Amino acid sequence: MKKIIYYIDKGYGHYEPFYEYTVSNVGMDEFYARQLCTYFIMRGTEYELTATEMDGEEDILVIKEIGKNLSGEDEKSFRGEGIHIEFRSYDIRENFRLISRIPCSTHFDVLRFLLKDVVDVPGIGQKLRTSTEIDEDRGVYVIYVKDLGEE
């Protein structure tokens, strides 16, 4: 059975299994959407994706711990409310300002946004994607954006 295994890079070539999902738990669309997120939030801690690997039926995601997750402006939990995307400013000086939220019917809808460098934020227009995140604590995908042409 296909599964994702997150490993934490502890340094010096030491990796520890951290978390695991199977396709039967999350579905194939979510299985791939998770692999496109550059950040992973779980239990109040932020992790950064550093590598992806294949090993037979296992997809391995290597993450490194960044530290305590910094909350952004107007955060909301979406647990039990379906699939959602938040679009936020990538600028920490703006406290990761919320730009827009949208519900999605499937994770395939989310994949379309995760795959693009320039995303069309509903009601706002085109923005440059800077990074992506799956926030397990709040049950939401977060796409960080900035204005086109912004340095």
C-alpha cells in the first residue's frame, strides 16, 4: 500500500520516523498535495521540507524542525469543515496577513494552486506564490504570496 512517511533530519546523517499516512487514510489527491507543501505544521511546531524520495511503495518526506509555529493574523481552525486554502502575505512584518480564504471540493482543486508559481487569488487577482504549507493543527493549506514584481 502506498504511504507517505515523514522523517525528521536530526543531523549528522541521522533520520527519525515522525509521522505516516497511507493512501487509504488520506486519498491519492491529498497524498500528492501534501508532498508539494514546503512547510508542515504539527503540534505547534513548524517543519520545512528538505527532500523527497521514493522507496518502493513508500514516498519519503524529509523535514527539519524550524521551531515553534508563529501564528498569523486571524487564524481559524477548519477541522471538520472540509478542505480549505488560505492565502497569506509571506511578510512576517505583516504577521502573515490573511488575504483570502476559499473552500475546495477536493484536494485536486488544491493541487492546481500548489503547482503554480503565479496563482489567481479569488477576488484579488494574480499573486506570486512564495511557499506552501499544510497546517495539520488547523486543518488547512496555506499559500504564501506576494505581489507580482515585488522583491
